[in-house]
Amino acid sequence: MHSGAISPNRQLLPFTHSLSLDNPASSDSYLKTKVVISIVNLGLTLIYLALLTFSSLKDPFISISSVAKNIYLQFLIFTFSIEVVFALVKFPLDYFAGFTIEHRFNLSTETFRKWLFRKLKAALVGSVLGAALLIVFFFLLVRYPGRWWLLFAAFYFLFQIAVAQLFPSVILPMFYKLKPLSDNLLHDRLRALVERFGYKMAGVFSFDLSRETRKANAAMTGLGKARKIIISDTLIENFSAGEIEVVMAHELGHLVKHHMIKGICVSGITGLVGFYVMARIYAGYASALTVPLSSLTAIPFLALLLTIFGIIAMPFGNFLSRRIEHEADVFAIANTGMRTEFAESMRKLGKLNLTPENPPAWIEKIFFSHPSIGARIKAALSEESDRPEDLTETAR
């Protein structure tokens, strides 16, 4: 459960001074810094892809890929060499965002060596998953040039479900040590909360988020029997049992109201429309170049289109995300009655994660996937949170 701030996307030397986590100026400065870095990161991505598309910058990458005889291997070499070069170019920004800034604001607990190792590990996992997506995409582009967008949208829909299923048991343990919650009373309390709605869990686990940051988080991950409650050790250390319960009731609200499935469906529909529009534009571009859709000469333009579409879709996706997060907040309070505990948990999340209670409206609308801390506290203390229909909500 995030506090609603921008996720640190990417991350100079750590500064020795620290800022008080209770200082509103610290959270405002941290947020604005993250926003600027996110905008710069997007700008660099667009510039890089535009250069690849409209200049000879792509030629060396095409030459490198030509050492392979298989067209699929050529495509993978082409795309991954482009990614590697961009990662190296952008490394100073990533370092500044993910290491320097986190230390400057007294949030990171990692040494540079550990930070770099975690970043490389994430890149490796992302590359494996990305390779699977890329191979399917290119296969469809080669074999079904008229329908590739439809078939790939369907595959991507199933891919998201598969990743959601594998995440708690395969991907998450690569980055954190999960262990059964040692507090038996809290464990039973959370399990009872979930089973009250007819759901079964693989268990309640804590994970060692403190190895990298002082921030706190909690989530319900996985689907079906693989579903797990995971709580960061930083949250356990700083929150009372009641506050943890209401936080998990929020996560349960996502489950009861089928937010994950709804989100995947909305993503699938949005992706279908987006891929259709991009396919039409891309077909015209490839035709103008008189090359097939699978030509490496044309591929960077499609990557540019995907990035532009992602930027355009981001505010819409975050708007929908804020709506379902609000629904989960209302559900949590209605089914626990813990108004005060919920409000206090939000305040603590804001302090731990350096999220300002009342950020600038434009930043919230564009970048926030959750309502602001201030809005969540205000909603929690209003009468809306006691609606009877939420009290009788049951799982199906």
C-alpha cells in the first residue's frame, strides 16, 4: 500500500547531512525533486528514441545485430544493445535519483555496492521478462503483419495475469527475504480479517524492506492459492497492530472489489485501442520507408509511439487508480471502524515515505496513483466511510 507519492523511477555521492522526516519542507522538496527527475527521464527517453528513429544513430545497432543469422536473434541483439547504451548514458541520472537523493533525504539504508547490485538484478529480471515479450511481439509482427496488434494485445493481457501469479512466489523472493510473521497475535488477526470474506491465503509474511530504505509498505500479492499478505519490517516497527490491520483491510478491499482483475481488464482494453492506433500509424510509416513492418530500420519509430502513448495514458491510468484506491480506503474503514487508526497510518506513511499531505494539484493529477495523504485522511474522518453497503460486502 503506497502513500501516493511518485515511485522513485530511477535512481553523485551521498550527502552526509539529513533532513527531519517530520519537516513538511523536506517532503515538499523530495516530491518536487522526484517530479523533475521523472520529467527529465521521460524527456531523455523521447530524445533518444527520436534520434534512433529520424537519424543514423540506429545504423551501428543494425550493424551489430547483423552478426546473427536468425532474424529473431538479430531483433533481440538490436533492442538489447539499444537498451544497454541508453542505460549507460542515463546512469548518472539513475545514480542521482536512486542513490544520492535517497541518501540526501535520509531514506536509503544501502551502500552504493548494494544499490548497484539490486539495480543490476532488477535489470536482469526485467530483461528476461522483456525478452519473452519481445520475441512474441516480433514473431507476430513477422507472421501476422495485419493483425499483430490484436494478437499481441491478447498475449499481453495473459502475460500480466501470469506475472501477477508468479510475483509473490518467484519474483519477490529474488529481492527480499520473506518469512512468516513472527507476531502470532497479529498473524491470526490479519488472517481472520481475510478469511472473514471467504478468502484463503498462502500466509502472512514480513519482508526486509529496511535493507534498502526507511520507507514502509504492505501489499496483498498473487492470485488464488498463491495469494500472500506481505508487510515490510519498517511498517511492523512503526505501526500499531490496529494501524496494520486497517492498512491490510485496504489491501483486502482491492481483493473483495476485484480491483486487480478490473485493472488488468482496463489495461487490456486501453492497450487494445492503443495498439490499434499505433499499428495504423506505424504501417503508414513503414510504407513510406518502403520496408516491411519487421524491419529494424522502422522498429525505433514504433518504440517512440509506444512511449508517447504511455505518457498520454499515464494521467488517465492514475485517475482510475486513485478511484479504486479511494474505494479500498472506504472499504477498510467501513469494515473495521478504525477511522483514527487509518488516519494515523496515513500520517505515518507520509512521514516515513516523505510524501506531503497536500501536494500541488497538477502533480497529483498527473503523477499520483493514490489520492494525496491529506485527501485520504479527510475522507477517512468523514461520514462517507460508514456506508452500510460496504459493511455487508462479501466475497464471491
